[in-house]
Amino acid sequence: MDLKNNRITGIESFEYVNELTKKIDDVHDRWILWRDTAWFIMLAKQKIIPEKYLSDIAQTVRELYNDRENEYTNEWFGIEKYAMSKLGIEKAGFLSMGRTLPSQDQQFAARHKLMKLMCMFYDFQKSLLNFASEHLETVMPGYTHLRHAQPTTLGHYLLSIFDPIERILKTVEDSYTAMSLNELGCGALAGTSLPIDRHMVSDYLALEGLIENTNDAVAYTDGYVLLVSSLANIMAVVSRMSLDLENWSTLEYGFCEFTPPASTKYIPEKQGGIGRSTSFFMPNKAGKGLNAVVPEQTRVGAAMLAGLLTEAVCMGMRTVQADMHEMLHMIDSAGRAIDKMHEHMNIYITLFSQITVFKDRMLETAHAGYSCATELSNVLVMNYDMDSRTAHHIINEFCIESDEKNIPSSEASLAIFDKHYEEEIGHKSGMSEAELRKHLDPVNFIHTHKTQGGVSPEETKRMVDVRYKRLEEYLSRHKARIAKLEAAKNKTMSDLEKL
């Protein structure tokens, strides 16, 4: 990252986010100048700078804001350097008092990029909820240990991805706070004897509080580790989803089909006869045989995030608790983590809407095997005066024999069921064959599982609606952060005009 010109990786935006990311860019524009102006105003108000020089210094600072091409406009201590070049060291040699180099630089850079990433998270979550809401009744097999377990719905599965990401985003919001803590005024480690006001500077820069202990401020690493770990944690969840989607899109499953957006870099345009294929060697890698490059790249990204977490942790290890060069490189892993996070999650915002789901195939596969056996067990316990272990044994024997005879659950044999029922209980069940098959029907199964958090469409819809509301609350909090920064920067400029 080029600190002098404040070039920070741009983040592609969607819908309303264009407005938000523009606001974030605007408020962080020339943030080095903003930070140094805040420090200057504090020194002036605390009467640390002689009053007779304030007007001239303030005028030179205003000149910097008006001249974007000035070489000092966003350079470390640019205010002091420019003021000294115009006014001389006797008048302007006060502006770095009580500070060390380069306080707050890494946090400002991280905060800028993180705020834009948080906008992307909102769109990702909303797209995921939209996808889930479309498939509240899309029945599919649920799996444990890669084997059919119980029926579920695609909507319910997608909420199981949304929820951990939502929980982890709380630590992302904590990371925002961690990237908005004031380390200015720490001196080299012991603070300063000057009557500075660190809280005043925090207000001008919309910081969330102090790193109070001044030695802690120069040795600060934990906030960066928190940030990178939260991003790595999210990518761990997304990587599992990517593997499921990739498996489900294979001919063997046939549950869904998806390709990246036409503009994506992952699918090469026709070049020298290569065509729209994901294989240099195999021309059949097209259509339904097209490699699912995006989910594979997602897992590559997850591995990279794990590596960056290791880097962030190790950067602060085996060094002393003091201002050291390791502490000056915490932004390296944090900045790359944000970039990688955006690269590998942003594409899903449009990809979710382009996934074709083959509902009939999912339902057909859910019918295979006896995945509704637990519901049949519940019926025996609730309606047949039987304990659960006895019911489990009867149904277990029934499923084994049915499987050996290749009888699907949709054609379940009452004779086989009653055979094992009578062996255990001493008489036939009295259940009809239609009733037996109903209890083994995946569609009936999902509509009966209405407990909180269960797979019934009604319950899943309730959960989706609740999460839409919480997502809007997340967006409101983020808009409030942006507004706070805008107000703080405006106050800085207003107070500068008064000097």
C-alpha cells in the first residue's frame, strides 16, 4: 500500500453499497492529513503551541487541504514539514510534539479497508438469505458422516451457513473497534509531560477509545490478530459450503448447476480455439462438465487466510513488549487478509442467484434409503405405548431387511415391518401400509419437524425473517459508524477554520 498517496485496494460494490463505499472513501481521503490536523488542533487548544504562531500555521494547513497535488498533502508529518518550509522551524517546529512515528497509520489503513469489507458482508448475507428464502420447501437429503441421515431442506441448510457467519461478524465488529483505538500520545512508550488531551484527538478522529497504557500502545498487536482470526473463521465456514456446492453440482449428485458470472476471470474467453472450457486438455470440460472453479478457489482462499492468521500471530511472537519493527508490519497480514476475503466472498453475491437447483433430483435422492426412520420411531413411542430403545430396535431390523431386498422407503413393506414388530411385541402393529409409507416420506418429515430451529418450512421462514431484521440492524450500525466519521471530520475542519 502506498501511504503517501493513500492508495488502498478498491472494493467492487453492489446496489446501495456504491453510496456507502463512496462515503467511506471520502471520509478516509487523505487520512494522514486528517490525523495530523487533529493533533495540531489539540496542541493549539491545550496551549502547547504558542498562540502567536497559530494563525500562520493554520493557514498553511488549510493550503494543504486546498492543494491536492502538494507533495506534503498525505505524507508522514506533512503538516509540520510544509509549515516549516513556509514559516521556518522557529514558528512551525512544534507540530510533532508528544507523538511518535507512525502512530495510528496501520489502524487507519485497516479501518478504511475493513469498513468497505463490512459493506460486502452485508450483501453476501442478504444474497444468502434470499437464496434460502427461495428454497424453504426444497427437500434434500441431510448428511452425517457423508451418509444419508435425515431429510432437510436447502433453505434450512443455507441458514446453517448464515448463522455461524453472523456470529463471527460480531468479532468483525469488535475488530472495527480494535482498529479504532487511539494510540496517539504514547510518546516512545512512556507518554509525555506535555498537557496533551488524548480524548480530544479521539473525538476528532471518531476513534472508539484509548489504548490507555502508553507502552501497550506502541506494542499493539492483539487487535490485528483479532481481525485476521475473524476473517479466517468466516472463510472456514464458507469453504465448507463451497465443498458442498461443488459436490452437489457433479453428475453423481445432480442437485444443482452453477457457473460464475460471464465477466468473471475464472472462465477464459475464447482464445486460439481454447473456447469456454476450464481445461486446456479436455474439451468436454464445458456445460455440465465445466469445472466448478469458484468453490475450489474459495478453499484456496480459506487456506491463505489461515496462513495470514499464522503470520499475524507470529509477527508479535518472540519479540519484546515494546515498539519494535514487528509491530510496524501488522498491517501486512491484516491488509492482505481483507483483500483475500473480498476476492473469495464477493463473487457469491451474484453467484447465489445463478445457481440452478434441481428440486426433483434432490427429492428423489431424499427418498432413497430410510432417512425418515426417526420419525417412524417417534410415532411408535408416542402412539404405540413403546419405549424408544425398543422402537429403535424394531425399525433397525426393518430397515436392514428392506435394504437387503432393495425395497425403497416409498414402497415400504408393511409385512416386513410387522414381522419385526411382532417378534419384539408379540402381535402385529395394526398400522396400515399407507400410514407406514407416510411416516417414511421426506415431505411429511420436514412438515412435522416444527421445533425451534427445525427443518419445517414454517420454522425456517420464521428464522429467515428474524435474520433479515438482524441484518438490517447490522447495516444500521454500520451506517452509524460512517456518519460518526463524517461528523468527526467535519468538526476537525470546522475547528481548523476557527484557529
